[in-house]
Amino acid sequence: MTPDLVRLARQAYETISRGDFDALMSVFAAEAVYDLSEAGLGTYEGVQAIRRFLEDWDASWDERQFEEEELVDLGHGVLLHVYRESGRLVGGDRRVEQRLAAVATWANGKIEWLKDYRDIGQARAAAERLAQERE
């Protein structure tokens, strides 16, 4: 039975929104890769490295929320997620917001590879190309 990747992705975003890193990490494959190089934040390989980054990122916010704009299963284990991340950074007095897209490849109900993009069109094109390559 093929897992419902959209449902799994929504659950993952819900867990990170409430800071439940144990539940969040359960959706990553052991050797998963999280590529944040476009934002100048590096690439993280393996569940422990990804978890450390996400915990550090979460700690930089006094309050934070995710708002889903679009979540599309392009087939062949490829998902495109467009979302807004907003909140107030630690020590800040203003709310900040960024609109991002993420492209993920999944296998056996686990994220194998995840990349964030600031350019939504670039992310969409990359996701479509990836889905075609995995046919």
C-alpha cells in the first residue's frame, strides 16, 4: 500500500510547529539529506545532523508558525510544499515572515531528501523535473 505522502507531510509540519522533534524525526530516513544551501545554511546529512539544525533553528524563535499554501504530490515519491514561516525571533520586537518552497523525495513513507527554495517557480520546476526523472 502506498502511503499518503500529503498526509505524512502535513503531520510533519504539525509536529515541528509544536516542537515535537521526536515525532518529526520519525518521518526522516536514517540517511536523509536536508539541503539548505540556497539560503546559505548548508546541507545536513543523517537524522542526527538534521535534528540538531532544526532544534537550533527552532530555538532562534520566540514564537513561530507555518501556514501551508500548497502541498502537491507530483508522483514517484516527489512532493512540493509552498508555505509561509512567520513569527518573532528571539530578542526581536517585530514579526518576520518568509515564503518558501520545499521539494522532498520520499520512499517507504520516509523523507530521503529535502531542499528548501526561496524562489517558488524554481522549486516547482525542480520538483516536476525530479518526478519525471523518477518515472
